[in-house]
Amino acid sequence: MFATMRIIFLASHIILSTTTPVTVYNNAYFNPINTNYLLSNLSSITSVNDCLCQCYDNAICFTANYFYTTHRCILFFAQLNQGQLQVAPATVNASVYSFGNSNNTTVAFFNRTNETVYNIWNTTAGGSSVYAVSGYSVGSYWPAGSGQTAFDGDLTTAFCSYGTCDFTGSSQSCGEKTGFYLTMNGGSKILAGFQMSSSSVTWSRVRDPMVITIEGSNLNGSALTHGSSWTLIYNGSAGFITDPGRAAWGILQSISNPSIAFASYRLLVTLKEGGDSCPSFSELRFVML
């Protein structure tokens, strides 16, 4: 059904020369089984080589769809077996490029089952955790806004932790150094990326996290309260630099050179968009290898 060929993609970016096998499916486009596997939808990509470079430079990009006529490049963190190839009309002029993967790596979202999510405040990357409590005062989180809401699959619930403020606070610093950690039941996994969704509250843009840190650990129990137990793996944008709207997903963020599997992960908000009592987001997706 599809014309295929095997090519070797030659890249010369950070390293001098690396060959990566790519299988090409002509007159085709890719439909993932989960639309959330979309990594990027790029316009004005004038050549297929530029599209392939975009995928190659991303550690979790496995499939690229290039549309020659419209110069559109769509990247997915899904293998071909995580979707379907479909015939593209001749007028569309599209091809699918599947990057070689000798380890048969499959990317999947972390789905919380019954893992305990520990709420913390007054905590920095590399520092010891201080537990937050349910309430409306300093060191507390909104009773319906614990870290557990970030994994409940509901865009109408949201995390909200006050930090050094109480529920009446209006400073940009309110809620800084707050977050949570959890240990996954399924054992150690490599965190390759993450995506956050905004709160559904109409005026909550000022609560969007701007900068976060993520750390990993393979210790457990009370040892996870100690800062020395954690390894920093991300310090950067939460994906809300551009306002996605309310109850909407921000830009998926990739972890640079993901390689170490951790059983526990800790997330801290270090900056939010504006002045209000707490940072707030409705969902958090961990993209795991």
C-alpha cells in the first residue's frame, strides 16, 4: 500500500557525525492512537531535511509527518505501532518518517493509580522538603487543591498552594517554592518530558506556573524528605509562556538528554505569571520511557 525505503539520516549538530536509520513511507500520513502523542505541529518548514532535523534534535521524537505542498512538519513521540499509517491523497503529497530505535523504546504517559502525593512548601531544588497541610494559611494548600488533583484526569480541578502567603495573598511570590512529590508503583522510569494544563478558572492566567524544577530519586520513605536524596533533571519553562487559554494544555516540554530512571519525582513551582494567592494548574502529564 505504501512505497517505503530505508535511508540513513546524516546529522552534524553537537556531535560531528551521527547516522540514524529512517524508514520512509511515501504517500502516507500518521494517525496516533492517542492524540496526546503530538509533540509539535510546525509550519513554514521549507524542506524535509529541516523537518527531520527537528525530530532528530528531540530525544522523544520517533515519527515525523512532512507535507511537501504546505511545508508543514508534524512530530510525534509515538512509534508506528502506537498508531496507524493512512493513505494520503496524491494532492496532499505527504510522507511519514519513522526513526530507528534499536532499543524498541516506547513512550507512555504516567497514569497515577493509588500513589500518595506529598504536598510540600518552602522547598527548593536540592533542599529538604517541608510538608504542607490542608487549609487557608501560610504553609497550606487549598483543601480541594492538593497535588493529587494534578493526576486525577479532571480539567476542572486544580493544584493551589499558598506558600508564604495565605488565601488572601496577592503577591507574585505567593506559592513560590511549593509543589509535591510521589513514588510510582511501577518502579523506576525515565522522565523524557512533561505537559501541564492550565486551571479552568476564567481569571486564573496570573496563577499559571512560569518556571518549575523537577528532580528524581531512587530512595524511598522518609529519605525523600532530605534534599540530598534528589537529583535535579529540569529547571525551566512550565510551558505557559504563551497563554493557552483556560483548562487548556501548555506546550510539551522535553527533558534534555533523558537517561536515568527514577522511581520518585519532585516538582516545585519557582515562578508564576502574576500576583495572586497561589500558582495553579489542573493536570500534569509525565512522559515516560
